[in-house]
Amino acid sequence: MATLTITWTPVSPAPINGYLIRYWPQNNPQNVTTVTPNPTTSPVVITGVLDNVNYTGTIQSVCEGGSASTPTYFGALTDPGGDGCLNGSETGLSATGLCGSPQTQTFTLVAGYTATVTVNGFFYTGSGTRVATAELLDNNDNIIQSFTYTQTGLGQGTVTPASYLIATAGQYKIRANAISCSNGSGNITISVGNCQLETPGGGETPGP
């Protein structure tokens, strides 16, 4: 089984009774499911839907007294398999660079998903300001995004940029570069995960 993620642009002010969301397989419009209770924020993640099935549905704002707005239809949601957006893993993978030791991981993002790249690190000995780097690369080793981890003293450092969203299917690499440990030892880890099913169509939900 797989998951289905529905996103929309919330209205302002927010509807008192949340949003009424119904969805169904595109090839079986009689099989309608209503999300309960009414969600109040976007996105909504639905578990247990069928793999490799296109879904569509409607979103309505529900105001005081239970009156609902005109339905807004969202486009077909293609679940390309659910179990394995990254090399057979839903949870993600990572690469860690240590003193004099870099690491690279190759992965494939399945069509229909997005994934987020994040970086963290820590120098656990030494003093002063230390810098470590990591990259997201394409399959030809061209750098798509560079990350810099900076730490002063022994407190947790900062990462620039904070994250990067991969929205195009294909093969990629994450690389954690070796750390220079001339004034202390530590590590840097680059991770990819937080897979989300893309939601084509959609749009702003009108108020009642």
C-alpha cells in the first residue's frame, strides 16, 4: 500500500469547520472516500491507498452552521509505487564525512515524488571556527547545490542553505567532503529523504 498527499492553498480567514475533502480512484468514481475529521491545515497525508493508481477529488471550505463552499477539484494524483521513492527506501539515506574521509551515496528519485536534502554536523574536539562542506550532484558529478556547515567552539553550528528540494526524477549523488581536523575532529552528514507525493492541479480553495 502507499500514501497520498493532498495540498492546497488555505483560505483567509480559515473556515470555522475546516475543509471537506473527498477523493476517489480516477477509474472508479463511485468509490468515494471522505477524510474525517475535517482537516484544518494543508497538507493531508492519507495512508493505505493503492499503489500506481491515479486519484482525484474535491476540496470545500466548511463554514459555521456546516455550509460548504463550491467544490474545487484537484488534479489526478499519481502514486508511482509508494514503497521506495529513493532506491527502495521511504526513510532516506545519508553520507558522512570524517577527518580525511569523504563519502558519496548514489540514489534515484522515483517520478512523482519530491525529496529534501539536509545537512548537519558537529565538531566534538578543538576550538575556533571550523567549516565543513557537502554537495548534491547530478549523475555526471555536476554540483547542483553546495552546503556549508560552520561551527564556532563546541556549540551546534549552522548550515547554509538550510535545505534543498529535489523535484525532478532521476539519478543523483550526495557527497560529504572530508573534514580538515587540524584543530579538532568532527563530522558532517548530508541526508536525502522526507519524500512527498507531488500534487498536480489543485489551487486555492474558495470560501463559502
